[in-house]
Amino acid sequence: MSEPRTVIVTGASRGIGLAIASTLAAEGFRVVAVARRSSEAFEAAATAAPAGSMHFMACDLGRTDALQPLVRSVRVEHGPIYGLVNNAAIGTPGLLATMPDHAVSDLVHLNTLAPMLLTKYVVRGMMASGSGRIVNVSSIIAFTGYNALSVYAATKASMIGFTRSLSREVGRLGVTVNAVAPGFIETALTEGMDESERERIAKRSALRRLADPDDVANAVAYLVSDKARNVTGTVLTVDAGSTA
Amino acid sequence: MTMRSTIVAEIEAITRDHDKTMPPLTDDMVLMDTEFDSLCFALLVARMEDHLGVDPFGTMEVADLPVTLGDLVALYDRAAVANAA
């Protein structure tokens, strides 16, 4: 049996990231989950997953000087990196006119700069080995817009531009780069939204419901899989038809 | 292997894999005048990082970019020394 291929999933201690990590582990990948700290939910998922398929590595992705050492550590401990899922993000809401400068800066730093730099260090190994998968988690907010999420929306739109151009850069070396754009998903990130708002969004979607983290995880798992070998530079929307 | 021979071996491997034709790899060869394009260069940086564990391009200014093969070898020599210190 061949050695499982290693995939890094950022922000994998909870929510969509944890669902992605669990799904990829179940699909036979060796997942290295990266987040500032582990969680009970992650530990429970790792225990339930196939033996040795889910590993945790603590890293504050906002510390960009830690990213290159992180990539080196993953390669030393888990071998060549086949896949990278840039999922970690913050969703700080706020009206732009009154948002503190540091909140704007933090959003751009963690949601845009950190994944770009992490990708830079990971993609080198993929280029050298002639294969790899990068999946960037964007959001439907990148193209629909939403009140009080302008900065968040900008960071998520940046991931789509990044995806399309990088796919052109590394395509001829066998590396695919895609994005998924989840709609409103039931996670801690959307807990701040009140119940009536959630119901309104669900009612407006084609399928009359919200997508859940497993739906996003399955989309990511497809893009990481061999089945998606001819899919690159695209955005896969998972929103139960809310933007249909 | 010396730094120069490592770099030359990688350039030869990359150009062979990507069907590029190169002039003789002398120290005064100007990299930009050859078929060794930006993608080849990115591959070289990736492979050299594997060998040495250093990436001298991470913090460099554009003005410092190596022009000739000799500049490139000197750059990696300095980076390896700095990394070992």
C-alpha cells in the first residue's frame, strides 16, 4: 500500500476546517491540521479518524515569519506536501467608516497575506515534485456583497484572484489551484447572525436551506482528489443555491 | 559537491525536464539572456531550498537580484554561510 499523501488544512480546529480535515482523513489522506491551538472537537475527530490520519500542529498563521519554518516542520515530520487547504480566516464584521484601522489590517493580514505566503512556501515543493493541490476557501460574499462585511469580502475576493492567476503560474507543473465559495454555513463564525436573518437566507436559497460544513468539506475533498485532475483556476460555490 | 556544481546540476536537470536549450554554463552567463525563464528559476529556488534549507530571495531587494550565474552562486554561498552562523 502506498504512503498516504499529506495535506495541510489551516484553521482546522473547528467549523469548516475541522470538517475538511475529517473528510480528507476519511478519504485516505494524512492531514496536518494547523491552528493556534487544538480543540476538544479536533481531538475527538482525530480519535474517531483512521489511525495516524489526523495530526495537529500549533501555529499562529498571523505570524508570517513562522510560516516557512512551519512548512519545513511539516515536511520533516510528514513528508512531501501534496495538498494545501487555505481555510483559516477571521470574519470580523463592521461598518468600514467606523472600523478600527487595526481590525481592517488584521483581516487583510490573516485572510489574505498569510495564505499567500503559506502557499508560496508550500507550492515550491509541489512544483519540484510535479504535482499538488491547492484549495483556497473564499466566500459567496466575495461576489454578492453583504452589509458590514466589506473588508472581509475584499479579502475573500482576493483569494479568487489569487486562485485564478496562480493556477496559470503552476499549471504546467501539475499543480492545480481552486477555490470554494461557501454560502452562509452553520458555524461559530455565523453565530453572531440572528435567527431571523438565518431563516431569511435559507428561505431565499434555491434549496430552501443552508449548506453545512460537510458540504464544503466534500467540495474540497473533490478538488484535492485525483478526480479533479483537470479542474483548475475555478471557484466551486457551495451555498444550497442562495446565489443561484 | 560545491555550491557551484550543485546549482549547475539543478539548472541542467530543470532545463532538460523543460526542453530548454542553454549556452555553456559559465560564471559570466547572463541568466536573463537564456531560455531559463521565471518558472525554471522558481523551480531552482525550490530545489535549492531542499538542498540547503535556505531561501536567499525571501528578503532580497529587486536591485540585488543576481544577473550572472556567478552572481547566483555567490548569493547562495553567502546565504549558506549566514544560515550556518
